[in-house]
Amino acid sequence: MKKVVGVSIGSAKRDHAIKVDLLGTKFDIKRVGTDGSLQKAKDLLKKLDGKVDAFGLGGIDLYFVADAKKYVIRDANKLKKAVKKTPIVDGSGLKHTLERHTIKYLIENNVLPLKEKTVLMVAAVDRFGMAEALHQAGCKIIFGDLIFGLGIPIPLRSYKSFRILAKMLLPVVTKLPFKVLYPTGSSQEKQSTKNQRYFNEADIIAGDFLIIRKYLPQSLEGKYIITNTTTAEDVKILKERGLKSLITTTPVFEGRSFGTNVMEATLVALMEKSPEQIKPQDYLEYIKKLNFKPRIEIFC
């Protein structure tokens, strides 16, 4: 049995473990949160290094992307350096393949008309593949990177402006403590009423669910959410607030979806290759083999 562990600096309240068979290979997959502690995450990675088949690094990205250029995040790089034997990934490989595939699937199967729809992309540097696919689909995108990442209440409404600003800021931003940029630990449970007008303006809300959840307005009537990891509790909240449809890019196991980092680690273990050897077409090939399709839940 192959073992995959997602080590996340997020809240331990979102921990989950499953056993599943994928293409005839049995997997023991679990997610372990460290409640915002980089040191605990580092210690756990060191403890399990060489004892599991692959690590997913959650609650933090190894790098942000703009125009195919990678900008390494300092805090995440410290965690990666603690691992000497076991392959470690942060989900970027799937974000740039599976999430593009999801947008293509929605269009080709007439699930959701995207052209001219207003999309609030809460953090595009974190999911550049999804943002680019939505732009190519003809969406009117509100880029929320400044708003939700840096606390600067300035929406970017042009793909060109987003790309220019990302290239200007990412060399500096990636050197900041990651907790400044993204909710970690107990802060993931806190709610904020700031900047909800951008949610109200959007037809579709897209991107990382923890950011979406933090700023979630009371009414989601008539709206769609395209995101990654949700729990049964998350789904309950979305239904209560009137969401029309939830689309998750990663498959659902036992009532919840794992993060892209855990699913990418699972594919790495299944392929038995180092992440550096795996190309985007390899991920797409296995996505098709496993018949991974977006989970589409229609509530009203």
C-alpha cells in the first residue's frame, strides 16, 4: 500500500484520512494540519521523510507564477529543504493542468456559460492556470490578489494589468512571511465582512476556498463557485447561503475533496517518478486514466 501525507500549515480541524484503490493500487492518504506552525510542519516532514511515498505541502505554495515564470516563496522553500528522500509537491502541477481541464470541461459540456460572465478570482497568482483559462473563455475577471492577499482594496479588472503587477510585486512578496499573504492555522476559521461588494458583483467566485470562505457573504443566491478543497461542513454553509452550484476541481472521497497538493502527491506516487520528471501531459494522461472530472453539485 502506498502512503501519501499532506502536511499543511492550515488548521488541524480540516484533517482527513482515507483508503482508496486507484488503477489497482491501494493508497492510504491523509492530511495533517499544524495550525499555522511552520516548525511543526518542518518537524513532521523530517520525521516522515523516507517513510511515505509522497508528500503534499498544503496551506502554502512553493512558488507563485506569472507568465510562466516561477517566484519561489521563502517560507515554503525552507520546508522543502527539510525533505531529503520523499518527493514533495504543492499542487502546482495539477493547478496548471487539472484546473485548466476543469474550465475546458465546463465549456465543452455546456455546464456553465462562461463568456461575458463576471468572475471574482480571489488569488490568481496561486492559480494562474485557472485564471488564464477563464480569461481565454471570455470572462470578465476581477483579480483579487491585491485585495485578499495584501489588504489593498484595489481590484484589477484587466488581465494585462494583473500580469504586469504580478511581475513587479512577486519578487518582493514571496520574501514576506506567508501568514501575511494567506490565512493559516486558526485564522482560517475567522470570518471577515470586508470587500464583500466584489463577491456581490460576481456571477462566479473562483479560486482557493479558504480565502473564499473567510470573506463569504451571507447571500450567494444565483452564484457559482469553482474551487478546490471543501468539507461536508463547507458544503452545508454554501447551501444555506443560497449558492446555485459548487464545482470542485479535485475528486471527492468520502464526502470531501482533498487539496490539489494531496492529489498531485498521489499521482506522483502512482507514477513512481520524481516531480521533476513529470510533464504536464503526464498529469493529463493520468487524469484521463482515473476519469477525474469536476464534481458539480447543483443546489437550486
